[in-house]
Amino acid sequence: MLIKNAVLVNEGRRIEADVLIRGERIERIAPQIAAPSNVEVIDAKGLLLLPGLIDDQVHFREPGLTAKGDLASESAAAVAGGITSFMDMPNVNPQTITRAALAAKYELARGRAFANYAFYMGTTNDNLAELEALQKGEACAIKIFMGASTGNMLVDNPETLDKIFARAPVMIVTHCEDTPMIKLAEDAAREKYGEDVPFAEHPHIRSAAVCYKSTELAVGLAKKHGTRLHVLHLTSASELPFFAPGPAATKQISVEACVHHLYFDESRYADLGSWLKCNPAVKSAADRSALVAAVRDGVIDIIATDHAPHTRAEKAQSYFKAPSGLPLVQHSLLALLDLEARGELSLETIVQRACHAPAQRFGVRERGFLREGYFADLVLVDPTAGTLVTPESLRYKCGWSPFEGHRFKARVEATWVNGALAYRNGELTPQAYGQRLAFA
């Protein structure tokens, strides 16, 4: 397949060029490429060609929670949104806390995932031996829930935490919130409001101070032991001083922001209510602005989604019963392009944080860039065509989105996964082209 006349956004530059795909890979990139015989030609004049996004944090809910989503349904939505690779979290059923469970999950994905995939190994207070036995490439990283309602996956034993940071054979990623502080805030909210706590209280219950205390602990342990650490979904300005700009590939400690924390602020609880409830919470307008600035400045290394679907019935409940999490993969790139249209982020920065940096930080092999010889994971975008989000347009199994009714400025025209045209003009190919990610 030959893509002609596209504007390539890659490695800090925009150039108009042709891209020749042969098999699974990019064979050639040049200003002009004559079409070989028997090659389909796509004229992409006026369109943007980006590397496919690599989402380092999703919850696709399989195994065991498939009423909310599964590896097939949610990866299809991801491909429709320009995400060509994902890394899925371990809080499923059974939990991915053994090497056997990890291997079984890879088998579930084989032949069913529309995007490329890798999985995290989860931690508990008593699975240190499984973590130490991890072999290269078995897991993209080790996930520690340092504060969240995740049952036995909440690692709150200080001695265990210290040992995990000391002995982890691969990078650690953390969810940082302090559970005792959350419990105290929940009790205070119950005393004031009863069970009908307003959703606008969520960023006060799961406050910046709650996040700061846990992030301070994680960063301190990483520095103590020299551990490679990646802190997930930063939400507050107060935590930013723990991090510094620099190359994502070589940092000891890196950090991520999620699309919804860059896009929404606490004013939206008024109209979205439970549909905006997530952990860590969407916080103030000042926090949002600080996060966007940190993405621009390279303090925040990676942009991801933390895609976490729940059913409509679950989300329609009162504060303490409505679970936290939003479905996001189908519209994360479009939301980022809205930020670009508003002058908050450049297109080059978006590509660096959502495509290049995840590949560099996790060591994903031969993906995340438009380079000859790399896998042809690509997304073609019309920057002005517009996308109206309607319930009928959603590919999530849960069937809802916090963006319903919004018209994005851009539109995803096509997505390639491993050289195959997986999505085009609103249609998804029935074949799942995703492969297991390989790591350097």
C-alpha cells in the first residue's frame, strides 16, 4: 500500500511525504514514491499521518469482568481512535498476579486483539516470589496499587513495598493515592451528606494531598533502591516537583498524565457527575493547566488514557456505589487534537508524548515512530473534518462516553496495524491484526 502526499508528524518535524508499506512494515519514506504495480494507493493530501498511539494504561476487563468490556471490543474501539498498541492492567478476575495468569491472558488476546498488546504483572502483599521470577518480555512492567479499592492488590505493607522496590526485575508503575487519608475524607463526607455525597466532592475526598503523600513514598523508595519507576496518571500541580524533564528512555523516574485530566476540570462534575468519577480524581482548573504545561515542558513524559469502562447501570448509582473509571480510547487522540486546536499543545508534542515516549520508556521494539523498517502502525487524521460523539458511534461494550454530544474538530480517517488497514471511513475490518508487543 502506498500513502501519498500526507503530512507526516514524527520526531519533532512535519514533512509532506509518501509512505510505502510492504507486509507488516514501512518499506520506504520519501518525498515522492512511484507506485509499484499491484499496490493500492491512498491519496492523503491535506491529511496528517502519525505513528499509532501506544497507550500504556488501559483496563480492558478480561478475564472475568467482560460485561464492562473485553480485549476484542475495547481494542476495536482503540483502533478506531488511532491507538495501535496497549498495555493492560492486572486487576481482572482472576487477577494477573502469577506468571501462569499472565501467560493465560496472552492466550486470551491471541487472534482477538485488534491492536498490539502487552500485560502488567500485578502485586499483592504476598506474591514477591512470582515477581522475582518474571522473565524478560513476560510483562511490560510491574503494577503496584499504592492506594485504591482493589482488594488484595492494595499493597499497604511497608516492608513488602520496600522489598518490591528493592528486588523488581523490571520497571515498576504505581497508582499513588494514600488510602488512610481517603478513608478519613470519606467518613467526613458521609457525616456531612449521608450516602448522597455530591460528585463535586470527589476531588476533595481524593485530594491533591492524598496523591502527594503516596507519590512522595513511591519516589522515595525508587531513589532509595535505584528502581526504575513510572508514576501513572498524575493529577495535581503539587506533585510536579517530584519530576524533571529529560529523555524518557533513560530517566530513572518518569511520569504520565491521562487525557481526561488534561481535558476536564472539576467544573464538569456539575453536568457529568458520576460519569466523570475516576481515580485519581479530576481536580481544579489550576491543576489541569499545570499538567498541560508540564506536558509541554517535558516534565510529564507520557500521555495515556487509563481507559476503564463500567456499565451504565453501575455508573448511574449514588456516590459511594458508582465505580470510578471512564471509557476513553476511542476519543483520546481527538481530545488531544482539540487541545492542539486551542493552542494548548503542539501536534509535535502530542506525538512525542503519546507515540514516541511510551515506546522509548518501556523499550517497545520497532514501534512508535514513522521509520523505515519499523512496523507500519499508523493513523491518518483529517484535522478539520469533525467528529460528533453519539451513542450509536461508540464501540465500547459499555455503550457510553463522557464526550457524548461533543463535536471534536478532527476525525480519524484510517488506522493501520502491522501494515494492515484495520480501520477506514468509520468501518473496522473484521480481522484482528494485533500482535504481542516485543521489548528491547
